[in-house]
Amino acid sequence: MYVVLWDTHERFVTKEFGAGFGMGAYHGRGGWRGRMIRRWYTRDRRPVTLPFAYMAAIFRQLGHTVEYAVDDLPANADVYVFHPALGTIDQEIAAMRQLRARHPRAHILVTGVVAYAMPQAFAEANVTVVRGEPEQLLWKLDEVLAAGPGIVNVGSVKDLDALPCPDWSPFAPRNFRMNYDFTRFPTALVQSSRGCAFSCNYCPYILVENKVRFREPAAVLEEIQYGRQVHGFRSFKFRDPLFGANRRRLPELIEHLGRLDRKVQFSIETRIDLMPRETLAALRDVGLTSITVGIETPAEDTLRNYRRRPIADDQQAEFIAACRELGIRTAAGFMIGFPEDTPESILAVLRYAKQLNPTYANFNIVTPYPGTEFYTLISGDVGPTGAGGVPWSHYDMYTPVLQYQHLTHEQVHDLHAKCFTSYYTRWPYLFANAHLLWPMLRRLGLGPKRQTASPTPAPAADAPPARRAA
Ligand code: SF4
């Protein structure tokens, strides 16, 4: 069969982020400073979403021909696969309808977390919603095709190592760059685990399963080596929502990464309390260049309200400082625009971000994702049919979409722009982070001296109890 994986580059949505709901780019409000920050955000050439690379490998393993189409509808394919983000759902449904009118006999499959959370949104497009992990097509493709239009529940992959290596070849992988994490390119995405066992009630990563599935470290290394040899990848972004959650596998993975004959750069996303300094140092020594963490807000009550386990302020400060000394970039996520937020509570987030001073502070506007507990709690207010009447295309993490108790949308927009522009245009920011943003400064003897690692990597705890400064 001839299979088309359909995608869109409209609206600069990265489908991989937000657990597959997608993430837009900072809109550039705030004068020249805002435009400069938007330029940073849009200079990457981000890899296509990882499930596409898995699906390309799976369809090829099953003997089919795979093509990648962007904002175009190639004729005569047997199967078209759509993997919509929330911010592009209207465009994708329009493309599905067009396709159905032109090719009534083609199979149109819709995959991904948006399809999982809101399958009814695709009912009128006369398509097959594959509800569950799309990699299940390796075992269930015939069943899905035989089912025809409607919803087919496929479940999730039991053994992640049973999947083939993601196949990046249809997607022009030599162009992939993620500048905020790396200095060497091209960049690939990789996973050593899926899911998370925490229960933050706004989090889309726990929608399909609220537990963690792991891969064997040796299999992960094999995939990295394959990507390096076949596509020339020089950097790898781990897409585990909670990297290092398993105390047995992490030292093993570090050991494997250390055995690579040519070091690769890699980045991870995790919780601060899983990364003691010795683990950071051990990871840095085998190629870690950047860590993404969620700090969200300094307001402990707000975190507890949304069932996020707080981490002590001093532990967060020590973590950012340790990364800075070790030469690891930090990309810290902050959340503003909770329903009960005020100008003061948002400016407190900005002040806290400045105090911590990570390499990148990403101020996200609270976005309720269908299927999450948070969405259910406020569902009367959100979405195109909610009280606010906000279209899905605004669900990009940079646009206010909620009904706020004390603020208008315009105020949240302005405060959000203030957070970005005020954070990045400060001398203390540049002094603390210049050696990380431009690593050649270190070679010129500027910035802190490179710290040496501890000889033995310390294992991270599975899920250490969080503590909070008194
Ligand atoms: S710790 Fe992170 S990945 Fe896990 S539930 Fe909370 S927000 Fe989601």
C-alpha cells in the first residue's frame, strides 16, 4: 500500500510538545524585545513528531511505501494518516473532508492524543480514529483498516523495545535543529521511557496511562548509534516526560552513553528532585547539554490545588546553580494565567524566575487539555462551545483561553509579554548565562571554570518525597 503521513507547518505548532497536543511559539508582543524573543523561538527547525518516525518504520516493516506530505494532499494513496495537534485541528479536519470528497475509497486514519481525548471531533469527517498509541498499528493495522470509519480502540504498546527504530528518512532529518538545547546538529528525538506516575491534574502526559514504561538502555543506545550512522545525528532530545525515574536503569544508560566512541549531545526533561548534583555531573560527562524542568509557580498553594507535588525553593535554586556550574543549560517552565491569578501573582512568578535565572524561562499560559482532570473541572468555560468561545487554534500555550476571576484576556496577554521581555533583557541574565548560550566563551577563558564529575554516578531515587523550604 501507499501511505501518506500528513502534516502542516501552519501556525508554527510543534506537535511533539504538550504530550502531543502541540505547542505554538511566543507571539512576539512587547515591541522589539518581544520580536527578538519570537525570533529565538522560530529559528529552530524542529524534528517531526516522534510517532510519525515510528509509524514510518512500522509501515515500511509491514511492506508499505511511505511518503510525508506537508500542507498538500497527494493523490492516489491507499492510506492517509493525520496526527493533529489541538492548535491545527480545524485545518486538519478541513483537509480530511477535502480528501474524503476527492478519494472516497481511501482509508483516512487519525492518530495521537487529540484523537484519543476528543474522538467525537472527527465524527463528521468520516474517518477512522485510532484511539490509543499509534505504534499499535504494527500489530493492529489490518483490524483498523477493516473497521472503516468510526472509533477503534487499540490500547498502548506493552513492550516498547518490540518497536522498530524510528525511521526519519521521509522527513529530511539533516535539517533538524534545536538550538536551545544543542550546539551540534542535526537533532533527533528518542525515548527511554513513556508516561509518568505523578498526578498533576493539568498534565496531558498521564492521559493514556498514569504509569511509566521503560526501554532497555542497550536498545536505546542501539537506536542512538543507528541514528548517528544512518542520518548523521549529532544531538538527541530525550522525550521521556520524567527522565531518570528508574534507579536501576539510569546508571546503566549513563554507562552505555559513556561507551560511545564519539560523544553525542543530548537533552532530557525531568523533575528537579530526581537529579542530585552527582547524577547531573555524570550525565554531563557523557554528553548532557540541557535539561527541561517544570517549576511552574512559587505559590505552593497553587501547586497543591492542581495536584502538583512542590519542590523546595532552595532545592530548585541549588539545581539551577549546579547546572550552571557544570555547563548544562536549563529550560525552566513557568505557568501563568491560572483562573484565580492576579497581576501580583503573575509578577511573583516573574520575580521568582529572575531569582533562579535559568538559561531559558518559558512562560506558558495555563492551557486546559481535553481529557485532563483540570479540563473536566472547568469544562463549561473552555473550548469553542464554552462560555469563552475560544477556538482550538488558540490552544498554543501562549494565548489566554480561560475565563479569569480577576483578569481579562488582554491583561493576561500583556502580563505574559512582560514576563518574557523583562526576563530576557537584563544584565544579570546575560552575566549568569552567557557561557551557556555561547559555549565558545568558556574556551576563551570566560565564565565559570568547568567542574569535574564525581567518579561514580549516583542513582536517582524513584520518586523521592518532595520537601519545601520552611
Ligand atoms: S511530573 Fe510532569 S509529566 Fe508527571 S504528571 Fe506532573 S507535569 Fe506531568
